[in-house]
Amino acid sequence: MRPATVTIKKTPSRFRHQVPKYKVTRSDACINCGTCARTCPYQVHERREGHNRVKPPIDYKCIGFECQNKEFCCVGKCPRKALSLSLNPMYETLGDPRWTADMITGTWIMAETGFPPERKDLEYNTGNSGGGFDKLRFKFPAQPAKVDPAEISTAIPLNRRNDGRADVVISTPVYGGGMSFGSVSLPTMVSKARNASIWNTFSCTGEGGYPEMLKPYDDHMITQVATGLFGVREETIQRVKIVEFKYAQGAKPGLGGHLLGEKNTESVAKMREAVKGTSLFSPFPFHSVYSIEDHKKHIDWIKQMNPTALVSVKVSTPNDVDMVAVGSYYAGAHIIHIDGGYGGTGAAPDIAKKNIAMPIEYAISKVHNFLKSEGARETMTLIASGGIRTAHDLAKAICLGADGAVIGTAELVSLECVRCGNCESGRGCARGIASTDSELADLFGEEWATQRLTNLYNAWNVQLVEILQKFGLKSIRELVGRTDLLEHVDYSK
Amino acid sequence: MPKKYHLHAKATPLDLDFIFKFKIVRGENCINCGRCTKVCIYEAHKRRKNDPRKMADPNTVLCRNCFRCIQECPRGALEKSLARDFLNIGGSHWKPDMMISLWKQAEDGKVPVTGAGYRGRFTGPGFDGMWTDMSEIVRPTRDGIHGREYISTGVELGRKLNHLTFAADGRLQSKIFATIDIPLPIIFDIPAENLSANVRLALVTAAAEIGTCIFLPAAGIEPELEKYRANIIPCFPAGEIEQHRAAISRARLVAIEYNEALLGELPRVQAAIKQIGSALTIIRVPAVKNVETIVSQLAHAGAEIIHLVADYRGMEVGGKAGSNPRLLKDIIRAVHLRLVEAGIRDEVTLMASGGIAMAEFVPKAMLCGADLTAIDLPLLIAVGARLYENPEKLLVLPEGLDKVPVQIVKQRMVNLMVAWHSQLLEVMGAMGIREARRLRGETGRAIFFEEIDHDTFGKLFKKGEAARV
């Protein structure tokens, strides 16, 4: 159920062209008669008044091979048979097996329209990685119990300890990942926060401190205490509803955060109480934590400082992640946030991203089952992240045992990230999302970005409601741990 | 505290063509407005030097795939695709992206760092089907992997005792075998034939600079390489000891090829080599189907160091066509396990080679049970060699490489090893391990795809399995 604060507005790309999936080729046989311009309802072809020649086809507007069944298709209509349709080689340069070109395109459409794409030619729910979520499918019953979509709840509580602290309930089971001031541009950071308040969920400051611009969104911010303790102050701990300890990050488990000197501009340095232009390292791990007892000490410290805040513990996914989760339970955390090995980052060694620690799919199952057998599952909120790319990934993660998820990359893709992976180099993100460069960070405004994020969250929520409806369930909470509703492409035969 | 092992990288560009990934073509409908030069932060688009009214052809090597020019060109005049060279090079094991990464590491000696998450397949054959573990709170050192405390990547080669025996009066009775320390668990394997003199010399000098060794056929070792004798491992057939007396007498390590006859002869052969000098003997064993049996027999017969040699893609050799060869990961695990079961694993050193393509393969091979690894092709890719797997193995050295000064060729090889060393530290740091020797056979600190996938999804979704849970 979406909060009243959400309004959906069409918010097109900030660029002139989209990345085309198809290529329309016009051969020399063309006589510039203009038939194609008249017949195509998608404005692929244009012949301006008074011009002799038809303009080159605008590939990205073409809906592809499904058009060939339509009466108006230019390929069939051309009297000279001068037009042909093929897959555009450019499309191969977009995306990768985890985030396919279709998935990126689908996310862009959601951010533009606020709803799942109507196009039938995009496989935007599942990637092509050949494992994990990409091997799981929903097992929808043929005749589910009838549920009115208006009655379906996607809200989840984050405090299950019944300890007198804030009863935080988020309206959709997903919130924004920590991206520090310095690693992303200010419009990115602020729009993430604004969207979190619009959607009655959360966004996270990351470890770089709490910029004043985020103050209006205090009730929807998580502030992070990471190993570098950059920008951690008493007043920032006191102004939020959730404080997160970041032990490790899925993309670089066992390695500290690293802000390259080039990104440490004057304002970033001020926030972090550091010297401008120097590279800033967060050590790994917490040098004051050697045991669960030490960990509890830290949690108690935060609880003392802010008597109503919830405490979240973000860890990576080693072999013993289940033990770590139970340790956090005994230490008094409200949320255990596990970040899988294939998660995003602003900068990490390739060797770490690919090879260190397990993918989130296994960790969710491990932690959920272990917390259950320890009798702690009902008291803890289990949040998964690191490779949750789509609403389907989210629902699958919940079926495997998570209560909700944190997303990062998907949010950035909605702001037209192409996942080129150059966030860290030179002036930073060429598309202005993850850059503090004065010129690049100015490529889009908060209004546009907030609406794109709000639209994306809406599209995901629409998909979640649809999934629940197909299962005949009334609440997302009924989906937790329902592995019986999933099947595996290879195993379930 | 031992002296720190520190390698020095030096930015060393090589002015030879190498593959690149993205190709941008400017269409005829370009109106030379210059929008692309404004939006490209990598300077791939520029105006022509001799005629600034026109746009130059895109310097597509610089393209980082940000799509800005594509999306902002007012005429849609730019087209991008995957470069043909990129699509053709390598194969299923030596992926084109790996080659670009190796080339880059050789240039700056840095750990490849990128933004955004992992972009590849979920899992894959061989070493791609395993992950290394990490620890949330255990750390190798107090001030990070590049801090003051020492993380050792060194390994020892040679035979070791299972236990020590002492006389009644407390005197040590066991005879301790000599071992050789190498500061990095990587040795350079026998280089490809027909390398130009500068590349061959660079390989030897690079090995010397980083303190490791290189295998060279004893028959063709040039006299000018004499001063690197501590870093050269002469290889010869077991029957030709006498012919190579000189080389053997000067070497720290020598290598002989395994053949069936060697099994009975081994004590005699090793004794003959010991008589000439102090070199330890490496036995190069092709990774055939029953290699674990061969290795076990050799170890029982007193072998000091055994080198498992798989093919260039890390596959079992000598099998019949269509016989589903094992991959290096599984070969090492089988051999290691056989030696553990026989109670003699610690007595022999196990080296593995074949298809070691990226830095992560080194710690992974060690986790599977190898003491160290040997590499060859990455060192040549570092200087621009192109490797093709299809239709058959083909190694193409770049034109002009033979004219490049030895110093530059060597530095690029050193840079590559600097990058690999740093990456090994990253992996060890994450695991909280500060001795590379402790990686060996630590399968408990590895996560194997087939095991965890079965434990998680197999139990949930496999028919029959579900009933048992």
C-alpha cells in the first residue's frame, strides 16, 4: 500500500537519446517517399516539412520485432523494401550478465513511468548470471485465494524487540543503501533521502557524515557508524531513528572503505574532519571490537546516546555469517543487515568483488534458519542486500527468509547509471551520479532525481502487490521464508 | 622481524597495440557540432588537429562506456559496439576481459579497482566455482595489510619431516632437510618457445628481481644468464644428469620430467643430483587421470617437490576425446587429499600450474591444497601477447616486441607480479591470515559452489532431498 505522499509523474530521461535495442537500417533503395514517417506511430522515422530526405531512423524509439506483426510496421510498408530491422550491436555494450541490458532498460522505464514496462520484449525481472536469484522462479498456484489488491499490505515493522524503543514501520519492504557524502553527489544523496520520506521508508548516510541538507529528512535517515568513524557525532546519532554499525561491505568484505583523494573535496573533507585531497581509508575491521561482548558495548553506547533509536548491524557474508547474526541478536541489535558478495560499491578491488565471501542468496537462507533454530528469528529483523536488482529479486529474497532488502545499484540505475564502473576514476561518474566534481555533480537536479526514485519504488511496489495477489496473500509478511513458493530451474524437475 | 618483502612498481606504458573493448564509429550525418568533445570526460572525442572545423575519428581506446556521447549527440551519429578483436580473442578460459585486466596491471602494477558491483556470471567452471572466506572481526594485523606488521607471502620448497625425534639426552636425532624459501607463491613456468632474446632475458631478470625462479630447458641456457643461476631452474630428462653437471652444480632447484621408469629410479636419480650440488629436485608430473596415484607413489619414494602440470586452460591432460577432463581445482584437491590420507602431505611440496590466469587463482589453488603455483602466459600477455583458444591454441606476440628494451619488458612483468602480490594480500587480509603457507589446503576457509548450492538450494528444491529434510 503506497503512502499518500507518493505521486507518480512521468519523468523522462535527461538525455536526448536512449540506448537502442534495435537497429532500423535504410538501404540505398530508399526514394525518400516518406511512407515510413507517416506509418510509424513511434516516431522512428521523420521527414520534415520541406526537406527532401527522410531523416536517419531514431533506433531507440523502435519497439522491435513485435512490430512486424502490426499492420503499420515500416518494414512491410516501405514500397521499395528499403528498410530492415535487426538487433543493435550497441545493445551488447550495455550491461552484463548480472545487470542485463534489458534489466537496465526496464529499470529506466520504471523510473520514467512509475510502472513496470508494458513492452513484452524485455526480460527485466531476472538476470543472466546463471545462478542464485536467476535460477529461482515463483510457483504461482493456478487458483489462488481471491485478494483485493487494495487490501494487500507491503509494510514491515523494523523493531521486533518490544523493548520500548521506536515502533518503526516502513511502507514498502525496501530501503536505500548507504552511500557516503563524497562517494555520490549531493543531488543524489538528497533525492534518495527525499524519496525515503515520500515512501515512508529509509535512506542511509553511509559513513561520510551527515550533511545539513539531510536534516529535513531525519525521520527517514539511517546514520552509519563505520570503522573510520568519519563524521560520527553525538548530535547526528541523536537525530535519527536508526543507527547502523557497518562492519563490512559485501563488495569488499574484509577490506576497509577507501575514498580516493580526488573525491575528497573541501566540503567532503570538512564533513569528515579530514584534510582535503588526501585519500581516506576506513580501517578493517572495528579496532575496538574483538568479540561479541565488545560489539555489545558499542551497541549499548549508541543506545545510551539515543534512547529511542533502533540499532542495525551491517555485516558481510562469510561462512559463519549465521553465528555473526546470532551474536548481534545477543548484543541487542534490532536489525541484522547482511550484505552479499555481489553487491555494489563506489570503488573496490575486482578481486574482492568476485571472489570474497558468499552471494546473498545462500546467506539469507543460512541466517534465517539459524536464527529460527536459536529462537531469535521473531525478535530480529533480517534485511538482505548486495545483488537485489529487481522487485523479483526482492520477493525471492523474502521467500528465502529475509524481511526486506536494501538496494543501492537499482536506485542509481533509476538515475540513469549505466553501470560503466568508473565511479572511482578521475573526475568520477561521467553521468553525474557518483561524483563531487563541480561540473559533473550538477548534471541533474533533486526534483528530477527524487521523482525518478519515487517512480521506481512505485513500480517495484506494484510488482510486489501483483506477486502477493497471485499467491493469494494479503501481506508481504506472510511471504517470509516461504521457500515452498519458489522453484529452482535446475533442481525442481 | 624479517625484512619486509617489498616490490616496486613503475608505470610502464608499452607503445604497442593491444585489444580494447569498445569501438565507436562516427556516422556520416555528424554535423561537427562538437557536443561529444564537451560531454566526454575521457577525451575520446576531439576535433581534427589539422582542420578544427571537423571532428577527428574517435580515439576509441579511451572509451570507458559511459554512453554520454551516444545519448547526447544531436544527430544520433555515433555508434558503439564491441570491438571485433575483443570478441575473437581468448576463449572460454582466457576471457577477453582478463587479458585487458592483465595488460593494465602490467602497465601500472596496481590492484584493479572499479566502481559498481561484480558483473560476471554467478559461478563458473574450475576456480570460478569457489569463493574465499572472510572474517568480520579477525584481522591479520592491527594497522591494515600495508601497515607496519608483516604479512608473509613466502613459501618453503622441499621435503619436511612429519615429526622430530630426540635422543634420551635431548639431542635432536632427526636430520632436517634443506628447504628453499621463495617470497611469493609463484614460479615462472617454462616459457613459450621462439621468444625473442629480450623477452627471454626479461623473464629471467624479472624472476630475479622479485626473488622467484624460472624453469628453463637446461639444453639452451645462454652463458650470459650465468649470473642469474640462483633464479634459474634447469629442466632436463632424468637420464641426462651427466650432460648437465655444470648447470646442476650451480642451481638451487632443478626439474626433471616424470615418466613411468622414474618411479623405481627416483632415489638413485635424486642421489645423483645431490652428489653434484645442493639443488632440490622438482618432478614435473603431467596432470593425467590417475595423477593422484602417481604423486602419492613419488612422495612415498622420497620426492622433494612435485609439480602438477595441467594444460594451458587448467585441464587434465592425456585423456581420450570426449572424456570430460577434470579441472585444476579438482585435480589439486584430489592430490592433496590423497597425500593427507596417506599421512605424508607435509613431507612433500606441491606446485600447480596450467591456466593460472588471474591473481585470485593463486590463493584459490593454495586453498585447494597446492603449496605454490607456476605461471607462464600472464607474463606474456603483460607484454602484449594475444592468446586465442579457437580453433586451437595460438599465441601471437605483438609486432615490434623484439625491439622493446629489456628493461621495459621486465618492468611490465614485475608490475604484474606487484599487482598479484597486492591482491594476494587483499585476499589474505580479508581472511585474517598473515602467512601464505597457512592457506594450503584450508578448504574450511573456502566456499565451494557445488557444496553450498547443494546445501542451500539442493536441499530445498531437489526432489527427494526435500522429503529427507
